[in-house]
Amino acid sequence: MALVIVNNNESIENALRRFKRKVISEEIIKDLKKHAHFIPPGQKAKLKSANARKRNRRRFRQQRSINTAPRPSGGGQNR
């Protein structure tokens, strides 16, 4: 739980700004969105595997683009 104590000479805007930063750093909003609705275990597993496939596809695409970069020619001519 995010707790911010307002100092005597501090404005409400500054305290609110500190509170927002604290909420973001503790990932309270992320956790709230995650628990906003119930996902059945079967659907959760499908979602997890779909995200893994997507992640692997991205990795493979990045590796392939690195490996297929044009190589400099040796400068030799075939006659």
C-alpha cells in the first residue's frame, strides 16, 4: 500500500506527484488491472502459450535479420 506523508511546507500537488510515483513503482495499478476480472485456468494457459509463441516469433525474426545481413565481398573476380 502506498503511503505518502505531507510535510508542513509541501503543496498538495507535490504530495500527489510523489504518491503517483510511489503507486507506479509498487505496480499497484498493474496488479489491480490483473485482478479486475476472472480468467478461467484453461484460458489463462492458452493466453500464456500465445504470448510465448509471440515472444519466440519476435526473437527468431530478430536473429534471422542479424544472420542474413549482407556480407562484404572479398573483392576477388571470377574470370
